[in-house]
Amino acid sequence: MRKILVLGAGKSSYHLISYLLQNASSQNWQITVADASLELATSKTNNHPSAKAVSLDIRNEDERNSYISTHDIIVSLLPPALHYLAALSCLSNNKNLVTASYVSPEMHTLHNDAQNKGLIFLNECGLDPGIDHMSAMKIIHDLQSQGAEITSFKSYTGGLISPESNNNPWGYKFTWNPKNVILAGQGTATYTQNHQTKFIPYHRLFSQTEKINIEGTGEFEGYANRNSNTYLETYNLQKTATLLRGTLRYPGYCSAWNLFVHIGITDDNYQVNNLSSLTYHDWITSYFPDSDKPLLEVLQEKFQHLNLSTQDWNRIQWTGILDKTPIPLKNGTPADILLNLLQSKWKMQPGDLDLVVMQHSFEYTQNGKKHFHTSSLSVKGENETATAMSKTVGLPLAIATKLILNENIKSKGVVIPVLPEIYNPVLDELSQLGITFHS
């Protein structure tokens, strides 16, 4: 019997664990789901005969090693900063590892050691990063094999609320790690345009957007995501004039969110104390010099240059950020305070359906002619638990786990799924499960 350890039982784990349980008997698997919350882990295993739920403090090295050492492969859905701890234990105990997160600098340093031990640490194997890499590389390799020269590649992904459940002015609800939504875009986005490196600092990120239309799904706005240029070599597109990877939101979200960025309340680098004595109104007021004017008027004057619309101001007021309501926290970073406020406002309700959308846009030349190619994905959730986000993050992880256990993937070291031996079987099975791209 082969043993699989799943670290983390949060929002994105539902379809991953369901897939593993559904295949446990035929594949001769035993699944352990470990989470800091035993209750949460137990809710995901649902008394399945091939599964057990345990409570695990991932920061406790002895406890971590005791579980990792007794399993054949580790699937980590932990917060990104904690994958490295899991990887260290996998390395010392000779276990393979699969995650959905970006390869961190710390994870990258383990490549040679993992390779020398004959281990694979497969990262970036969820939705974005994950399905985006696999689907893009399949097209890139196909075009290049036909002699095409790719001159532009843009890829956008969004985890959103489905139109029938879109009942707030932001067009958004939390379908994945809420804290990551608050912190999204921090730093400077980097991409390539017309062979030149371009930078978008955080304070301009949400005002420099592009309209994206996905046929049959709708219109969205996209903003640049992280450092796209790191994928020029990964995708073998070093000669490509334009490369950009981005995030999708419904129209109007970015301009309103931009105000929060400019006020400074998405900052996660310092603590605000004695919050229980403050209202949200007091807190926002603390970012500006004293004034006799109403807070809304202060904001409108201070941020005239953002050119916010009436709808934008309605979105901002709807959050309650300007209300004289006590803050239900003792201490926290600005990002913590904003997150706490939005947790209830953007919570998925019973019956809510989410939506995952992705679009790849290529420009290429072949036989002296210029061509355009677009490939799009749209996946709708089943309910507030079996979400499209859970499906598109969890299923690639689960399929890759099966492929590694069955020795169908030969690559070793710290790897991402841009190789045919990984992306072909994963995409084929995803298609059978209803995750299919359309051109």
C-alpha cells in the first residue's frame, strides 16, 4: 500500500482530497490529511476507509518528520512560506513533494540535493501557476515544432464569482486564500513589451489594466502579475517581443482597489495597536491630517488624480471602511484589518458559484504571414465548497501525484510542469474531467 500525506485542508483542498479518495481503492492508496485544525482535516476525509485525519503543527520539526517519514509522497497545500519546511523534511526522509505554489528562492536551492537523491519536488502545479504553464507550453511546443516564430504571448487568469452569484458591487468573493488577495500585486510587476523590459510599481499596478474579452464568458480587466520575465527562458521564448502574465477581475474592481493601495491599508509590514478603541472611520482618518471636512470628501480631494467614478466610491463605501463601526481586533497590520472587514463582505454564501477564467493570446509568424491564436478556459463551481478554484488547483496536483507514484514522470530535482512528460498526461485527464480549453 502506498501512502499519501496531504498537508493542509483549506479552501483549495476539496477536489484534491476527493480525487485521491475516489482512486484510493484502485490505486492501493492510504491518504492522511494533516492540518493545524483536526476538525477541518476530518471534514475533508469524511470517515473514508482509506483515509485518516490528523492535527499537525508543521513548524514542529519532530512532529513534521514523524509524518513525512512514514509516507511515500507529500502534497503540500500549506501557505507558500511553509513549503520549504516540508521540503527540508522530504529531503532528509527521501520523499517526493508536490505543491501548487511558485518556486521560492529557498526551494530552488534544494534542486541539486533533490536531484542527487533521485527525488522530484514538483512545484507550480495548480491553476496559476500550473494549468497556465501546462496549457501554454503545449501550444508553444506545437507552434515551434511547425516552424512558427512566436512574437507575443499574454496569459491572464482570474478566480472570480460566477455571474448568477455576483450580488455585490465589487463582483468579487473569496474563493482562495483571502490574505493573498489582500496582498496581491505588492512589489513591482515586470514584463517585456517590444523587446524592452517594463516595470509597473505597486502604486500604479491597478490603474494600468487591459480589457480582456473571453468569448461566451464576458469582459474582464487584467493587471500584470509578478515578474513575467522569469518565464522567457522557461517557455523558450527568449526572442519573443512581448511576454506578460496577468490576473483578471471584473471591470471596476481594480480602480476601486487602487484607492486602498494609495491610502496604504494593504500594507502588511507594521502593526496598529489598540484597535478595539477605534472605529474604521477613526482608522482611515489616522492616515490624513486633521480636517473639518467629512472623511469621504477628504478622500475625494486627496485622490482626485485617481479619477474614481461614482461606482468606485459606491464600492468603497459599501465595504464599511468609512463607517463608525468598532474594529473587532486588538492589534493587526493594516492588511489584517482590511481582511477582517472583507471576510464577511466577500464570503461565499450557500448556493454561491465561483468562476475560473483563463486566456492565452499568441501572435506568431509562419511562412511569412502573421497569425493570432487565442485559447480560453472557463470553469464554473458546483457549490460554495466544491468550487472551480478547488477543482482547478486540486486536480492537477492529484493527477501529478498519481503519475509520480506510478513512476510515469522521470524528471528529478525542483521542477515545474513545463515538460511534455508532465503536461500531456495531466492535460489529457483534466480534459476528461471537464477542464478543457477552447480556441
